[in-house]
Amino acid sequence: MFKVLVSDPISDMGIQMLYDAADVEVVKQTGLSEDELVSIIGEYDALLVRSQTKVTEKIMNAAAKLKVIGRAGVGVDNIDLEAATKRGIIVINAPDGNTIATCELTFAMMMSTARMIPQAYKKTVGGEWDRKFIGVELRYKTLGILGMGRIGSEVAKRAKVFGMEVIGYDPFLTEERAEKLGVKLGTVNEIVAKADFITVHTPLTPETRHLISKPQFEIMKPGMRLINCARGGIIDEMAMVEAIDQGIVAGAAFDVFEVEPPQKDHPFLNNPKVIVTPHLGASTIEAQENVAIDVSEEVLHILRNEPFKNAVNLPPVPANVLNKLQPYFGLGEKIGSILGQIAQGAVYEIVVNYAGDLIDVDTSQLTRYIVKGVFQNQLEGINIVNAMHLAKSRDVNIVVQTSSSSSTFTNLVTVTVKTKQEEKTLAGTLLSGYGERIVRIDQYPVDFAAEGNLLLISHNDKPGIIGRVGTLLGSNNVNIATMQVGRKVIGGSAIMVLTIDKPAPSEVLADLSTQAEIVNVRALTV
């Protein structure tokens, strides 16, 4: 008999399958302090929480039998993931349960800003009969969706029913999937320039922070309307206030803020053209039940030693396999991360080749690290457990190959990322005394450490280029730690890889790009 403790208010209907399970005893006890949890957690096999319970290392150290912690929701900030991993406790969440709730809130916000419903309501209940609220229709308007994951795709389906033209952006949206959704592909700037409405559904990452900011507002059509029910910070709040004042943005609706709750003097709160709500994306009866159902189902799978998918930390690996693979985990993730940063276009296939002694063990765990690396700069919450699931959900094919030996290295990991635009390949290995090394980029042999701030420069092999690059970086106080140059033939195409002490400013990268014989400059962070 498995014992499950529910320590936060979670829908009883949502966890009904746990109550009904013949091999499970459910105890619901909310409002427990850390010490109170410590005193009882030792008898439980599973713990279900929402956001109130803080699952600390102290609690987990007392949890002798605990196999799984289930979070009825998306975020797991209240759970010490590192401590859970050390203890071999699987942490799962419910990323799909609020999809429809957030999608429908997005449409409610879109309709509200199109017809100024909250503003009209406020005046009417205040005793004013003001019929000067002239809105716009959604029909025949262009909707730009930045982020075509679960929620963005659902928004697109509904927008088509409203007679809207939809343009979508997502770094992993292929032409085939876009066609299935009836969506045209576009870049961020193409969408910003064409759309009448824009809604954002990306995770908040360094790449998506202020995805819409002053440069984007400058190319928008006057009368634009913006919706953010995703994450605060994707749209630059202060830049949007300026755009409203300039007449570029006619209205906006935000369910999220860069800092929550916002300060009382936040300019959104007193702006008649901005509609705000207090992060209600998942606040429906159905969503709360759905996340509870999803996490209950996963908990049962884990307790019964059945396959599961929504874990957010590392599952157990046999010790003999772990000992052999663990040194390569960091290398694999870094290879994937570099490829994810340099490959242009939507990824449709990742080919991994293992050569040497690695073929003697199950490398599936290492493959997960590689796939995680490819997507980690674009997808929020990706980890080695859900990486394959997320890749499959985006129609990305994962191919694993083996070679009995490598002509140069004892072990070699080679990864190729394929998009509609190009194929990019990296190979890496572990060298005794030198650690993780990248030894090939496409057809070019190189040898550099996969760490820190890197510059990857494609250029024509002409005298003086290296000197110009060094001079330009030095004059801008960017110090070069290492440099590697790769070429196949004298005077042909070549690359140089520089490790620099700090990220190069954007204007320096722009200057490098304009230098004669330089084809492309990419700043990478590993």
C-alpha cells in the first residue's frame, strides 16, 4: 500500500483517481509547518503540493520512503530540485493542464482591448452613459503569435474561426506544422510590422526578455494592440508606455508583470488604454482540476514503476552506466547548446553519433542531455527527462548512430542539427588533462574548451583578418583568452573561435560583421 500526502489545497475531484486506487492511501493535511512536515513525511511514498508548501532539503532528508513529489501546476520554485535529485526523488509537474484556460484568457483579453469592455463597464457603473467607445473587429485582422507551443497553437486555431489571418513565430515551428495550423511563418520583426494584434506565448529566457521593445515599436503599424498572458518581461513595459503615448499602440492587455505584484505607481495601473489582471492564466475550475488529474496520474505511474513523462529532475541511472556516462553529460549538453545557438531555422532532426567505448553502454541518458542543450535557450522548463517528449511534440526526429571506433579519439560525440535552411555539425571529446573539448565544427578541425563567452566568426581565409579582429576587440576593451582557426584549403572559407573574458557589446559585433572578408559573426554563451 502506497501512502500519499496532500499538503496543499488541491481539487478533490482532480485527485479522485488516487482516492479510488486500491493500492493507495491518501491523507490530506494542509497548512503544515516545515517541522510538522518533517515529523510525518517519513511514512509517505508521495507528496502532492501546489505553491504553498515549501519542500526543503530538511523535509526531504526526513523522507525515507519518498519516491515522488507532485506539483499540481507548472512552476516548481517551491521545491528544492537539487536536494530531490540527490535523494533520488522524482519531481513532476503538470505543464498541460492550464493550456485551454490561458488560451481562453488570451482571447478574452483580445476582445476586451478590441472593444474596450472594462473601460466601458467602469463608466457605465459609475453613472455615465458614454457610447463613444468605438472599437475594432477581429475579422480580417492579422494576428501575430510569438511562441507556437501548446497555448500559441490553441490561440491560432480559435483565431482562424474568428476570420483572422495568423502569422506565427517560433524557433522550432516547421513549415509543415505551420501549414497544419493554417499559420504563415514570419520573423519577429515581420510579425511586428504586419500584425494588427500581437499575443506572446514564449517562455521568459535571456533570448525572449524584451522580445518586443523600442526597436519593434518603431516599426509597428499605428493602432496596434498587444496581449501578454505568458510571462512578464517578454514585452518591455516602459517602452510600451512610450508607444501608447506616441499613438503607436491603441490598447494592451496584460495578465503578467515583470515584477509581481506591481508597485502601486506602475504606469499600467492608471493608463486608460491598458487592461490588467492579476496573473489569472490558470485560474479556472477546469484548469485546477486538470493539473490535479495530470499530476495524480503521473504519481500513480511512478509509484507503480510505470513509464512517466513530466518529471523535472533526473531519474535514477544504474551506477555502472552512470559512472561511464557522467563525465560526458556536460560535454553533450554544451555541444547541443552551441548547435542550438548557431543553427538557423526550425530544427526538424538531430543526429547523434557515438564512437569508441561509448557504444558499450546505454547512451540514452547522454542523448537527453544533448537534446536538452539544443532546445534550452528557447524552451522554458526543458530538462533531461522531458527533452525527448518536447522534441517529439514539435515533430523533431532524434536519430542515434554508433561507430565502433574513432580514427583519432578514444571516444567521440558528433551531433548534427538539421533545419530547412542548413545542417550544422559539432564533434567533441574528453581529453585527459584538458577536459571537454570541441574538435570539429562542420568540416573544420578545431580544438577549444566548451565554456564561457565565445565568438564564432566565419570568414574568407585572407591575410590580416585575424589581426583586424584582435585590434577591433582590443580597442573596445574585450580581452581574448584563446583563439582557434580552422580551414580546409588555403584561401578558402575558414572559421575562427575566440574565447573572450566578457560578452562583446552588440555594437562591437556589428562592427566585426562589416569587416571585409568576414561572412558571419555569432556570439555564444556556454
